[in-house]
Amino acid sequence: MATTSAARRRTPAARRNIVVNRSWLKSALGVAILSVLLFPLYWMVNASLLPSDELLRQPPVWFPINGTLAGYASAISTQGPHLVTSFIVSFGVVTVTLVLAAPAAYALAQLRVRGGIPLVLVLLVVQMLPGIVMANSLYGVFNQVGLVDNYIGLILADSTLAVPFAILLLRTFMHGVPRELSEAARVDGAGYWRTFWSVIVPVSRNGLITAGLFAFLLSWADFLFAVTLTTGRSFEPITVGIYRFVGNQTTNWNGLMATAVLASIPAAILLILAQRYVAAGVTGGAVKQ
Amino acid sequence: MTSTQALPAPPTQSRRGGRPRPPRRSRTGLGRPWVALGFLLPTILYVVAFFGYPIYYNLSMSLRDFTVRSFYTGEAPFVGLDNYTAVISDPVFGQTVLNTVLFTVGSLFFQFVIGLALAVFFRHNFPLSGLLRSLLLLPWLLPLVVSGALWKWILAQDYGVLNQTLEGLALVSSPVPWLTSTEWALISVTLVNVWIGIPFNMVILYGGLQAIPESLYEAAFLDGAGPWQAFRNVTLPLLRPVIAVVLMLGLVYTIKVFDVIMVLTGGGPAQASETLTTWSYALSFDEFAFGQGAAVGNLLIVVALVFALIYLRSVRRSMKEEQ
């Protein structure tokens, strides 16, 4: 009884204090959970900075106090060309994806086209195709037309990861553009193409950036097409570089982890730039959200 | 169906969803469909060339004796279902199917439970909650090969931090061969895949939770429900459609996991962590039995398709409402 009356005597300000305190407690707990879940990432960064004699020490060296950039130097000298390759391929994929997806999304979102829904369903289904099936058959097809070990071949293959996703994402985005806007342009005498280019594209800039960033990231991270459609004779993307690096018996762990950190940078940038849309992107723009 | 409507609204979505629009006649009469087709045509051709044809090609490959030579000579004799019988009667097949099921069920279960717990934890905003939530997405955004490589370092038998910690705490007497023993390999790759999949589950479930009206919880608490009862009787039933979406998408994505297993174990040792996906790869690109690789791939398609269709049914309803 004493406690309840004490509670009743608390002023509203005191009660607010309790709520505030409790929410800071939640923040502390949240930070604790996060540090457990993200510990592997810290461990990657830590290893990338440790000098090689401290890497295999027991007990482990928890902080890179004697940090060195030697790992990064070896990463750039051995994996640098692979990073460049991945950049070229990813930019190609972004271009192909946006050129195909933006007009298609415009038609699906704004021009109420017959057959639009079936096409959206097809795009949803093809996203679910197991990658290994695509790799298996694209290898067969590309072999016949000389696109194995070829930048264009890899760009086209990687674009299959991004195009359906980008169309669905942009379609959701362009649904949000008031139809009055494009109708007004039409009344002013603009053609459909002009309306698309001068009204829809500028208004959808954020959506296009998000779709482009995801296209970049999807092809940057691609390993399956990279390992099946290149032989390493002429060029090799970074994911394959890391895979072969891991496979070496005498693994140079700080070089490998430095490479892994470098290969993670696009993901980190994406998270910073497109934070608001990443969550929407998780569902593949699949559903009406 | 309400399933997908319960998902979060992206920032651009206007509120026009529910309002029925009066049918509007295009000023150009029949012009519009053809114009729309012009915008869609490149994509339609692309889908046919890069999805339709490969699916057909894969099917055709699986019915032929397709070897490396076939690529150069163009000769690949038709053998009917021989590849399928060869694959199914292979002693590896049973093990691989079992591995795939264990890997998928184990991944889904733990991803989902942890993801749901985190979603509930983040349901109400608190200081830093937005920042923490977006940082949690990092494991999901990293290239899978990177995640595989860094876990290979953590799980390394002699100098990996996990074994060193376990030994330091005297929880194990000798280092656990996480990736190199047949007993542990599948468990280890599943563990890593759980870590990768938690953010995906959390984000979608978090969105679902946001759509549950706060008033329902207030009513439940007024009726004397505790937090657990509120969770069981308010959260779970209302979240069910979203849960279904998460699990179906999760399943479709998990059976095709390739990168993580390839980097961590390559499907070994002795096929202890081989799934249908990695086996299909091994058949085609290690043994050059492309017909058999394609056959395994087609079995995977069938599984994915069944669940994809269930998923599509719910999406289609919500799209009809939207139009």
C-alpha cells in the first residue's frame, strides 16, 4: 500500500523522468545487442589492421593498438585490379538497369496498361529463380555467342539480378507521383516521351538513385555469375578474388580482411545515402507497401 | 487479403490507395495502350531473352547428355529423363536433400525468432533507435562472399576468435573443428546464414508491427492483459499475414543460398554441407555433367515455384485493390 500511495504522490514530471530513464535503459540494451550482432564486422576491421605477427596470437589481440596499413597495401596491390573490374561491371549494370527499368516502371505505374499486372507477377517470379539455374543456362547460352569472359556478358548476367527489382521498386515509387502532374504536361502539349523525360524522371529522382544504388550493390556482391562466367584469364571481379584468396592454404589474413573491408564500402555508403529506402528495398519492392 | 497492406509505407506512397478512381478516358482514345507498350517493349524483350530463354535452355539441357564437348560440337544427344534418374539414384542425393531441408528450416527458424524479438524490441522509438535499426542492416547488405570470408576467420579452428574464447572460458577442452568436421560443417554454415538473415526478418516484421493500431494494445491492457498475453493475443494474430510473407520469401531465398556455403566449406567436408544449390554447381562446373546440374536446378525451381505461387496469390489480391 505504501508503495502505491508513493507512486500516486509522484508529480507528472517525476513520472516523465521514469519513462525517460527507462527509454535510456532500452538504448543501452539496444547498443549491447548491436555490439553482439555487429561484432563480426568489428573483428574483420580489427584483423585488417593487425600486424601479421599479432594475428595468430593467443589470447587474441582485441584492439589494433599497433595497427598497420600493411594489409591494405597488400590488398590494393593484389586485389586492386579486381576492385576496378567490379566497378566497371557494376556501373554497366546500373546503366542497363535504369535504362530498362525507368520507362517500364512509368508505363506500369502511370499508363494503366493492359497486361501490366501479369508482367509485374512475372517480374516477381523471376526474382525467385535459383541463381544456379540462371548461371548454368547463361553459361551454356553465352558460350555459344562468345560472351563468357566478357565484360558485356557479365554485365548482362548481373543485370538480371537488378532489373526486376528496380522495375518493382520504381513502379511503387512512381505510383506516388500524382497523375495530375503528367496529365498537366499532356494538356500543355507534351508527348508521352517528353512527359516521361521532363516530368516523371526529375520527380522520381530519389527513386532512380535508390534503384541505381541497389543495382550497383547487387552486381558488386554477385559471386555466382562472376565465378561461372569468368575464368580469371582476362579479368576477375572482387568477389571471385576474395574466394580464391580464401582458398589459398597460406592465407594472409590481414590482407584478406583488408580486402573484405574494401569490398564492404559500397554497402556502407548505400546504407548512409539511401537509409530511408533500404527498408523498402528489402522486400524487393515486391508488395504494395 | 490484408497481408501485404500491413507492410510499411515507403515515404513516397501517397494516400490514394483506397480511394476508388473514376474511370478516365484517354484523350487520345486507343493511343495510350500502344504508347505504353512502347515503354514496356524493351523490358518484355529483355525478360524473354534473359529469363524465358534460359529457363527453356535449362530444361532442354536437363534432357540431354550435355558435356563440355557439347559447347563446341553442338552435339548433345537427347536422353529423356536419364539425367533425372541418375541424379535421384545418386547416393549423394538423399544426403543433399536432407542437408537442404535442415539448412533451410534451421536458418528460417532462428532468423525468424531473433528477427521477431528484435522487431518487438524496436517497436517503440527510444533514443538512438533509428540509428541502431539501420546499423543492424549492415550484415544483410554486405556481399555474401565478404560475410563468408570474415566468418571463416572467426571460425578458424586453431586461431579463430570463437574457439579461443570458448577455450578461454573453459567451455571446450579442445578447439572445435567448425568448418572441417562432418558433424559441425552444416551447423556452422547455418549459423552464419542465420546471422545474415536476421536483418531481413527484423525489417519486415518491424513494418508489420507498426501497422498494428496502438489502441488495440491499450484495450488489451485495460482488460488486464500482461505483455505476454498482449503479444500472444494481439501481436501474433494481427501479424500473421506478414509472418507468412516473411517465411515464404525467406524460404525461397534460403534454398538458393550459394555464396556463403561455397566460401565457408565448398559443400564439404565429404558433402556434409552440400545443398541442392551447391551440388548443382558441382555437377555442372566441377564434373562438367551439365545435364545433371540442370536437372538438379530444375528440381530447385519446382520447390521455389510452389512457394512463389503461394506468395503471389497474396500479392495479387493487394494489387487488385490498388488498381
